[in-house]
Amino acid sequence: MNTPNVAYFSMEIALDPAIPTYAGGLGVLAGDSLRSAADLGVPVVAVTLLHRKGYFRQHLDAQGNQSEEPDVWNPEDALEPMRPTVSITLEGRTVQVRAWRYLVQGISGNSVPVYLLDTDLPSNAPPDRELTHSLYGGDNRYRLCQEAVLGIGGAMILPRLGHGRIESYHMNEGHSALLSLFLLGQHLAGRSVASASGEDMDAVRHKCVFTTHTPVPAGHDQFPMDLARQVLGEEWTKSIGATGCCHDNTLNMTYLALRCSRYINGVAMEHGDVSRDMFPGYPIRAITNGVHAVTWTSPSFRDLYDRHIPEWRADNLYLRYAIGIPPEEIRQAHAAEKHALLADIRRTTGVALDEKALTIGFARRASAYKRADLLFSSVERLRWIAQNVGPLQVVYGGKAHPRDERGKDLIRRVFAASAALKDVVKVVYVENYDMLWAQKICAGVDLWLNTPLRPQEASGTSGMKAALNGIPSLSVLDGWWVEGHVEGATGWAIGDGPAVPEDPAADAASLYDKLGGTILPLYHGRPADWAIVMRNAIAVNGSFFNTQRMVSQYVANAYQPKIEV
């Protein structure tokens, strides 16, 4: 198959733990996608913003109150500065944009260049120099300016950087959707926007791919048209009108991307259904997310797989043959990672956890819909389970957006539950959760917990990382778990399924029933059978929910220009 040259645009990309240009799952997915593209030799180039101040560093006090400070880093230490610059116009001012390059190295010598766009140039006005400093910061004006730098500036600078033959532009979420306006202007070649025809729009659509990740209407970036006119200017605003995507005098970046893409997909099969209901009339497919297997497999399990199935690194599907690994060896590999995690927790938090207790992991962005406190719906029932069925403990991690008061309150509720249970169930909340902590927690806990409100989990990937390390999930049937769940074999379901109306009380009851009636008795009473579940999680879920499979599906289904909608 002759794969076309692809430009991958994402507001955040997790490239390296030392480069804090990501906030959470979207960025980690982007980084994992590019790592697999490099492994597979897919001709991809990626574009994002520099984010000199990172996302933020999180600090938590004794009551769980979150405070933030910039996570400043030096691009010069990790990136290569590129010479070309381009100019875009924002609010009537000329803004210079340059790029820094990071090379994602693949296992066979291929690489994917990632360009991080930067407006912090002496030639720019002071406010414009800060446009690429903060990830998801500022007000609507700041965000729209950022998205113009990403979409328009990114599409404009690629030819100057030697990438002039892009055949597919992949928008990872709607943040970069303004690139479609640049492509429209490029196609019109000097003709007025007013002359744009359906054939002209088809020419733009022929080049664009759009992945939507957000099953909640409020999560899609929207800007008043008056603001769009102020920031982008009259000509760009006319181009927006020519796409026919504006609703209620609002620039909705998701509708712009939908209107201008030949291939559109959600990030799990269930999310595809949800997205088609949200956006009727658009042919939305689904490609289920994955994670980069080598990145998220812990050292002990890498060694285990290298001994038994050495082909796994080059071909993740070989993890299917983990079904033949002796369960005792899986237990030994996990014991090493659990010991390492608990040692790191004790060193950084001072909390000594018990290596014999069932250790539950919950590490996600602290957002209300993820319901980190569902486990504590009945503190007394959880206390009874721990005292009468078997010991358990919980490891939490995750940041709340600085302006998300509900997310911050969620963290405080976890801290309050921890205080109420401290004599029976130890609960530790890891501060400043990042890629490094994710690698440790996803490998060192015994059970992965996920409790989103249905249908708000587009996919989720943390449980996929855990599965690569033999950790089963206890999860609400939403997102990827609808596909990965085999009851009692790869993990356990909370609730009755995506078709059943949401009932938090029923979810909590189901969680306690599974935890006290099935999971703890299995873990403490039949360790050999628990190891079989661990092995199933690897063979069934680790072998499929990886970005090697995911990127291959994008190549086959999304990146071929012949595909039309």
C-alpha cells in the first residue's frame, strides 16, 4: 500500500516526560500515535505548539486543595530550532511564527519530525510573544489566536520546512480546524472566497481527516463570530462563511472540521455511535484508540515478553501469545513492579502501603464526569468490605484544570474519604501526575478502576496501559471497555451496559458487589486464578488496544485520498 504523506495536527503532544507540552489523554494519545507511526515507517509529520510554560505543576495541601505554577522548560535543551518563519495576521497585527523540531525515533530507524510552533520572537508585540506559552490557558481570544497559529500557521510553515507534498491533513480534535480555511485559500489561488463552489470545497475536503474525541457538546471549542472577525479579519471570516459550518452566528471548530473533512472518526465503536447522534448527517466512522506498547510496558514485563515472544516489539499482535506464558512468571513480573511503585510512593509521599493488599489504581484527569469519588459513595460499606473480605488500598493521581472548580472539589472529596478511612483503607493521592507516574502506576497496581458517567468516556486509554502490564480493569461499560471487557476474564464491568440509563447509585452498588463479592475473594483466595485473569488482559487487550494496530487502521481507512464521503 502506497501511504500518502500525512500532516498530523494536535494542540498537545506528549513527546517526552521532560517536555511538558501535554495535559492528559489527548496529548498522550498523539505522542503514542507518532511513536507507532515512526515504528511502522508511516510518512507523517506532526505540528503542535511549543507551550513554554507547559501545562502546570500541581501542588496539593493536606486537605487536597490544588494550586498551580507554570511548568517552565527550556526548548533549547530538547529541540532543534528551525530557521524558516511565516507571518499570520491576528487582530490586524502581523505575527511571526517559527518552529522547533523534535524527532520521534522508531524501532527500525525511521523517524517522525514534530514541529512545535513558537511566537516568542523579538519582532512580535509582547502579547503576541506569549500566544504559544500556555496550554489551554487564557480567555476565548487567547484560545482562538492559539488555534489560528496552530491551524493556519502550521499549514503555512510546513512547505518552508521541506514538507510541500502533504496529501492528508489529520486534525486530532477541532483545535486545528482553521487549517481548512488556509487550504481553501490555497486552492482558490487568488480567486475571491465568494466564488468558492461545491467543487472547491470538495477539493479541501479531499485533503482532510478529522478525529473527534469529545462526546459532550460543551467540550467543543466555540467562538462568537464577532470575536472571529476581530481576531482573524474579514477575509478569513468570509472563508468561514463559505464553508457553511456556522450555527447561531458561532464558529464551532468541530463543525468546521466536520464540514471540511473527507474522513471523520470517533475513537471507540461506542463513541462512533454517540458522535453520529450528536452530529446527524455526517458519516462518522470509528477507529478505537490504543497506546504505544513498548512505552507503556514496564521493564519487568518487557523482559518477560522478550523471553517468551521476542517478536512483540515489532508486531504487537504477538502479545496474543502471552496466553502461553506460565502464570507464575506473570505474578513474579508484577510483584517486581508493585514493589517499585510502593517504594516510589513511600519516598515521595511518606505513605507506606502494604504489598499484600489489593492495590487499586485510579489515575485520570480530575474532571467531574470521571467520578473519582464513586468508590467512596458509602465509606462504611467500603470499610466493611476491607475488614471482612480482604485488605485493599488505593492510589490516585490526576490534575484538575486550573479553572475547573468541580474537578478541584473532586480531589478534595478523595482526600476527605482518605481521612475517614485511614484506619482501615489507605488512600494516597500522587501529586503532579505525569507520564513518569503514569508508567509506574499503570504497572504497579493490581486493579485498574474507571468510573465515568456514560456516555462521556469517548475512549479512555489508561486501562489499556494497565492491560499491557497484566492489570485487569473494573470499569463502567463505556469507551474502549465496551470492546475490551470479557466478564471475569479480562476484568469486570460496573453497571449493566451502555444502553442502560445512567444511575450513579446503581453503579456504586455494582462496584461494591463486584469488589467485595468477586474481586477481593479471587485476589486473596485464589492467586493462581487471579494470574490467569492477568494473562488474559495481556493476550486479549494488550494485543489489540495498541497504537500499532490503530495507526495501521488510519493508514488503511483514513489516509488514502481515494476515500470519499
